[in-house]
Amino acid sequence: MINRRSFGKALGVGTGAAAASLAGLQAASATTRSASAASAVPTATPGAHATFARPKQTRAGLLDVGYAELGPAHGPAVICLHGWPYDIHSYVDVAPLLAEKGYRVIVPYLRGHGTTRFLSDRTFRNAQQSVIALDIIALMDALKIERAVLAGFDWGSRTADIIAALWPRRCKALVSVSGYLVTDREANLKPLAPEAEHAWWYQYYFSTERGRLAMEDKTLRHDLTRLVWDTVSPTWDFDDATFERTAAAFDNPDYAAVVIHNYRWRLSLADGERGYDGLEKRLAARPTIGVPTITLDPERDPFTAPGAGASYRDRFTGKYEHRTLLGTGHNVPQEAPAAFTQAVIDVDRF
């Protein structure tokens, strides 16, 4: 999920009173400014929408990408990026809210998920961070989107952060849950406090052959990912149908290979491809992000570090706000769709 560096002091996990709003507009930190009435998002109950229409497909780079699209074709573009173990349904309530505001909303399945497929059986099922970012740049090119607001959580935050850092001309503005998530592989070699390490149990599981086999087994994969949902979103009262809609995306034939490579690569237990070494070297220097940004910290996410974003504040050099969402867990856009949508609209108007 997120970069270990961003929660290196994450002790006392799971504390704090739950204060989830039915509207999804959780209380924000003191740095948040109020939205104008014209741009305010209407009250939105999480789970108001069940699913998207049939995903579209387009060839982009190494992939045939599946994606949902809502809103006017010539509206300003917003690209919403999901994480692990999630899929496009994390944005099933956010996308209609943005579309109603006139945005063209694109929600792609990341490589190895849903209807996204590799064009060649010979392509290495690589999931290092720069490659996933390049997938989104290729998708933007295929859809003739020059610039977009990028918004994401988990793998999606990391991907959006990388594009904003390395290709700022393609990123009009950024909403990044959990802040600056560019993977620092050198830092990942150092141990954390035991309680923080405990939250990463699946990452170490995936480093073993048993973990790889579990991800390839449909039943074990289903139960493992459901456990992660329950653990990282302790206040989200989702039903079985909500999880099953997303779990269907994990039946992609490349899912296990992509997920396992991603987590092993982060711990330097798997190699990337040499063709991307230049990009990874630039990312290892922890480049700053200068585009307008709102960062969101979900209070009840076990990976949220204390300090209201202080651990990554220096990485954002442009117009910036930080918001803490009370009573919210890891899957921010699905747990708090109105708050996430409001952040997108507000950052677009910085």
C-alpha cells in the first residue's frame, strides 16, 4: 500500500474517536479553507451508487486499459487512481459527483486489475513505481488528455505523486491521500518499530513463496484481501456485495504477478527493468512536487502517521493544503466520497 517512510512513527494505531459523517464530509484540519457555495459538493451518502457502466477499453503503451468514463467529453479532465486491494469501484460515488460538476472523469484499472490486459504475453509483469506512472501517461496520450487533475490513494497516490513530480506539465493539480508516497527503497531496508511493522504483515507474506501461492489461489486471495479491507477501514460498514464487486477485479490473470512484484520490488527483493533505472534514480532523490496540491490523511487508517502531514510537508512546494478526515479509513474515496470530491474541486481552483 503506502510508503513505509510516511508512517515511520505510526505507533498507537487505531486510536481516535470515530466521527464519520453520513455526508462523507469529515471534519478537516485547521489548514482547510471553506469551499464556496457554488463549488460545494451536495450531501452524498457512501454507497449511493453500486457500479459503473461497462468499462471502456483503449490501447495505451504496453496495455489494453479498461476504464470507466463519466461526464462531458470536453470537460476538464480528472483521473482517479485506485490502490491495493481495490479497483475502480473505490470511485463509484466520487465519479458521478465530479461529472455533475462538469468534469470528464477517467477511472482506470491499474495493470493486473479488472479488464486491463498486457498486449503481449512476453512483457514482464513489472509493477515498479515508475512503470505504473508511465501506464497513466500512456493512457492520457491515448485519450488525448494533455493535462488533468490527478487524484488517488494508496498505489494511486504514489502514481499521481510521481507524475506530478516528473511530468508536472501533465498534472494540473493533485489530490494525494497519505501525502508523499514515492517509494524510497533505501529507507525501506531499515526496520521500523514493531507495531508499525505489524501493520505490514501482508508485505512480508508476499515476500515468501507461500504468499505468492496464496495470491494465485482464488479462495485464499479472496479471504486475504477481505481481511485487509476489514483491518485498514475499521469504521467503514460496507456489505459483502460491495467487496465482491471489487474482488472480481482480482481475477485478472496477471493480478498475482503484478501484486507480488510490486511488494517485493519495494523491499529490494525483486529487480525492476534496467530501462527504467533513470526514472527510478530521479525518484530516489525524492523530487519535490510544485503543482497545486491537497493532501488527505484518513484518521482511522493504520498507516496514517501522526503530525498532520508534517512528515512530508517539505515535498510540496506549490500551493498546498492538508486535511485530516476524522473517522475515515484507508479507502478514502469510497468511505468519504463527498470529502474526496470536494478536495478535487477545491484544488482545481487554487
